Amino acid sequence: MTKVRAAVRGGALAYFVDQFDIYLPIVVLAPATIYFQSASLSAGTTALLSSLVFASTLVGRPLGALVFGHFADTVGRKVTTLVAVGGFGVTTLLIACLPGHETIGAWSIGLLIFLRFIDGIFLGGEYTTAVPLAMEWSPRHKRGLYASLITSTSPWAYAVIAAITLLLLQSLPSAGLHSSYVQWGWRIPFVIGALLAAVLFRYYLKQVHEPPTERSGERHGMPFVRLVRRYPRALAQVFILMTGTWLATNMEAAVTPAQLKSHLDLSSKEVTVTMLVINASAAVAYPFLGILSQRIGRRRFYIGYGLTVLTIGAGAYTLMMAMDSGFGAVLGWAVLIGVFTVGTFGPIAAYLTERFPATIRSTGYGVGYSLAIVIPAFYQFYLRQLDDFMPGHLAPAVLIVLAGALISLGGFLGPETKDVDMTDDSTIPALR
């Protein structure tokens, strides 16, 4: 039981640190855009470059999942996790040391995008190894709960970043290129991210054990080839589900802050508070969603939750943007958006590890989770196309509707998995 707790705590800590790192540029760098980009750029170009900072991280994650998933399935989960954690810790620290546009010109934003891409590779490797390890240690009847406790650290991480940024914005001047926040205040959360990676590295080194061979499976030389050749339908089904999941996530996490500022004219502090409420609401909901999936089954859960995304999630977003009824109303809609856009992640750690047999579990989990990131990562281009047909502030709701439809379809196409025995490949739905 001690090893189970250590693995689940490690998975939760790993997921928190991962999500803390990935969302840093969205929240922390938003008030400091002028540090990395020329003030003479158009608003459209500035927004595009800012989105590439986030998108480059997302694009790097599938590559990391492929590389580190291979080693997790062939060498071991624990040692591969240590390498990935060390890699993104160092990369995050390097970002904290970057000079700005005033010093090195366009190289500043170029280096930021490049380092975030490298960061994405290591981040893709970290959750590819740490989460399957935790699920392989978890008892069958508690996988939904343990998975949701692990993934709930994602919105908590966003909320913590928002709280740190809010504190910094209240403490430091942030107006103008030479303000304290723009010049050095934004670096503090990145240093915190690097320190969290160091804590995670030490925890895995000292506390977490490799899962038993009967759960992690025998080693095979080419797990990715085995995944593609033997389980293409399982991979395609997971791809559909996760494409919808990431599309909804990007609308909530990446697009909403910009729309709150540009369309609703909220201040940087009000935007930060709103995003804190959205993500705290999601974090509180995750354990309930995980338990629900354990009660009714993963398949029914995803079919039903997708329908709530395209109705309640998209509806709440539309009403928040369309109604001018004050900051209090915005926070009310924010709660619904938090609960009904990103809740797919509640039981996702359990579902994806249950979906693939032990011999390719890390590769299947990592590639299935990450490959679907790529298409949603270019959300800015899709929104621009929709701008020709509708007001820009309502276009994200259309993509949320699409996301919900894909989540329901992905759930419908997949089998039920909640009762599979991870020690017995014959019970894994991917084999059928």
C-alpha cells in the first residue's frame, strides 16, 4: 500500500508540475508581451507570435511522448521519468534567463518559441511515463478516483499560476517596457517552475518504485511499431476523443484570457481572477467526474460529458461574451465554463492506461494523449477563418461545440474499460 500511495502522489505531483510549466506563458507572459516583441508590430502579428509560444510547446509534446514512451516501455518507467523531469526543469530555468527584444531583437521571441518547443518534448515524456506508472500501481476499483485526483492538479496548477501572477501584478508596476514586472517580475514564476521540477526529480528518485513486471509488461524492442500495426483502431478512437479534449482546453485556457481582455475590457487583474475561478471550479469538479466514470463506466461518461460540453460549455461561453452584466456575472459563467469544458480530463489518466496493453502502455498513453494536440494547437488559424462569418468573440463557442461532438464520438467508438485487469492483456479492450 505504501508503494501505491507513493506512485499516486508522484503522479499527482508530476501532473501538477507538468501543467504548471505548460501554462506559464499563457498567464505569466501575457502582461509582458512587449518584453519579447517589438512594439511596432500589429495587434494580429503580436497575437499570432504569442499563440506560437504556447503552440510550440504543444507540438513538441507528441515527439516527447513518442521518444520517452519508447524508453518507458523498453527500459523502465521510473528512470525515463527522471530524465524527462530533469530536462524540462533545466529548460524552464533557461527561459527565466532570456534577454528581451530591446537587447537581442527578434532573437528574443525566436529563442522563447524554440525553448518552449524543447520544453514540450520533455513535458510530453514526463506524463507519458509518470501517469501510467501511477495507474499500474492503483487498485482497479479506485482507478477513476485516483486518476481524477492526479488530473485535478492541472486546473489547480493554472489557478496557482494565476494567483502568483495576480500577486506580482499587485506588487510590481506592469505598465510599459521598463516596468518591474515586464523586465524581471515574470521570471519569478519560471524559476518557481524549475524548482518544482527539482522537487519532483528528488521525489521520484527517493520514493517511487518501478511497477511489478506483470503490470508493466515484458519489454519489446519497438513499442510504437507494435502500437501502429496491432492497435490502429484503438489509436484512432483515442485520437478523436483527445482532439476534442484539447480543442476545448485551448478555448478555455488560451483563448478565454485574450477575449476577456479584448472584448469585455477586463483589466489584467480581473482576467487573472476570472481564470483562477474557471480553473478552481474545474479542479473541484474533477474528483466527482472521476468517481462518476467509475460508477457508470468510462464509455457512458465520455458520451454524456461531450454532450454537456457542446450545450452547457458552449452556451455559458456565448452568454459570458454576449452579455454585458458586470464582473460578478462573468465569474458566474466562469464556474460553468470550468466544469463543462475541460472535465474530460477527470478520468482520462485511467481511461488511456486501461485502453492499451502493458507492453505498449506508456507509448499508447503518451502518443494517444499527445498526438491529438497538434490539430487543436493551431486554434488561432481556425478562429481567423470563422471571423469571416461571425463576430470574433463568439467564434470560440463554435469550436467548443465541435470539441464536445468529438468527445462524444470518441467515447461512442470506444469500448468500456473500467473493469479491465492491467495484469492480464487478454482483458484489455485494445486487443479485441
